[in-house]
Amino acid sequence: MANHKSAEKRSRQAQAQRLRNRMNKSKIKTVVTKLDEAVASGSADAAQEALKKAISVVAKTASKGTIHKKTASRKISRLTKRVNAMNTAA
């Protein structure tokens, strides 16, 4: 348990940040799942829309510091690659 006023505040801040980070990571997982469903359905338009939304969410999460910017870049690249592969296969 924290013994100083500043340590107590730090503990409260860490808890709020942890919850915020967890929420942001959950959003990423949700949009990636929706993108996978769109790719599996074979609809190019739905996949493009889902990709646009996923890129936005991943980039925002990186800008807030929840994930590293290079991790975000890698995720975006892989998602884009997946959608492009679907488009060329169709």
C-alpha cells in the first residue's frame, strides 16, 4: 500500500491508465475480428470499409501510447495485405 500522497495518486493514475489501455486493446481486437468476418464473407466493399475502420482504431491507439507505433504499423500492414490478397483472389 502506498505511504505517500504522491504514491497514492500514482496508484490511482496507474489504475485509470490500465483500464483505458485495456479498453483500447479490446477495440483493436473487435475491429480485427469484424475485418476477418468481412474477408471470410468475400464481400470486397465490406472488407474495405472494415479495413478503413480498423486502420483508424489501430492508429488512434498507437497515438495514445497504448501500443507502440511500429506495432501499429505492422498490424495495419498485415490487415491491408489480407484485404488486398482477398481482392486479387476474387
